[in-house]
Amino acid sequence: MPISPATFRYDHDPATGVATITLDRPARLNALTFAVYEELRDTFLALDREPGVRAIVLTGSGRAFCSGGDVDDIIGALLDKSFEELLAFTRVTGQLVHAMRRCRRPIVGALNGAVAGAGAVIAAACDIRIAAESAKIAFLFTRVGLSGADMGASWLLPRIVGHGRASELLMTGEFIDAIEAHRIGLYNRVVVDDALPTEARTMAEKLARGPAFGLEITKESLDREWAMDLDTALAWETQVQAGCMLSPDFRESYEAFRARREPKFR
């Protein structure tokens, strides 16, 4: 069944293997609705097994990446819900992040303007974050009376920037600019705003040309091994690396080296 979401734009370039998801509510700074959450979750679940997709770009249209939950469509609506209804909603938000981290394809976040609240967590769930100079980011949850531990933020963020910086970002909910976000490792790189689409696409195409199975194992290992001791991590890596050596990509890299050409991974 083709991927054809109704609440955001989706494009797949078969020539490069890059799929692009564009949040597309620019008048609302790409604020999330209940429907957007659900379709994003379902799309990342589908992309995990979509033929021909080797890398993903996630971005936003207009002046922002994503400003978080829509004040009217989500935040206001939540005030009148029961605990069971609220729990159903928070489970969906967590399922989105889970789908992103379990998606075997590398995800490149192309960030500009406001990257706030749930938008900041979605950015953190990407594998690589390329940001425009305008991309200011904040994990706003405590600013609206909630816990900074939302959508997996307290799991994701310490792994990216360390416990101390994660504590400050999640407890204060304050915005930091692109230079500071890059300095602490939250952004992989910062570019001028006009260069963002090209830079993100170039990175995604580079990953798409790589060994899909090797990248899948790398992504999974980065998440798995955080909770392992050294012996367990070494045992895991010996198993999965031996499996990678059986893949056609390993032989292709050898043959390409011998022939002095670029490898063509399947």
C-alpha cells in the first residue's frame, strides 16, 4: 500500500532512495495535531519496510521545523479529558518516537526556525540533525506545567548532550540558539538558512549510498549498547559484525577496492 499521508507531505525519490517527510502547516509553525501524530507514527512504521527507501529527511515548511503541540487542537482539548484519555494520547506520542528509533533507515532532521516542545523531541529522535542558523530549540514542557520527561526526552537527550546539559534543557525549558545547540552536540552541523535543504539532502543521499544492513545494525547498536556492560556489548558486536560479513555488501566493498571504484551497495 503506497504511503500517502493526508496531514503532511511525503516524497520518495527512487533514483537516490531518499524519502522526505515535510510537516506542512506553516501558518501554525507546523504545530502538531492528534492526526499528525498518528500519521507520523504510521509513516515511520511503514518506512521501516518500504522498498527502495534507504534514508529519510524530516523537515518543516515555512518559518519553523515544528513548534510542538497545537495550542487549540491539542493543548486546549487535553484539559477536558479523563486520565484514561490522556494516557491514550501520551501513548501515541511515545509510539511516534519508538517508531523513529526502530525504523531501520537513518533519519536526517533538517531543522529551521522554532524547534520546540514535541518538535524538539522529534528532532532529538532523528539520527543526525542539520540545523539552519535560525533553528532555536527548547524542550518547553516545564514551561506549561508538565514534566520535562516527555516522549522519551529524558532517555534521548542525555545520550546526545550528557546528563548535566540535558537536566538544564529539560528543567528550564528555555530556548538555546543554533550556535549553542551545536556547541553542546545537539546539532551535528549548522548552515545558513538557504543551504539547509541542500545540506540535509546531501547527507541523506550519502547515507542512502551506504550499506543498508550495516547502517541498520549501527543504529540499533547505538541504542542497545547504552544499557550494556562491556562484555555484553562485545558479545553483541561479535555476533552482528559476523553477520554483516556474510552480507553481499561486504564482498562488494572488497571488489570495489580491488577495482579502484566506488562500491555499489544493494
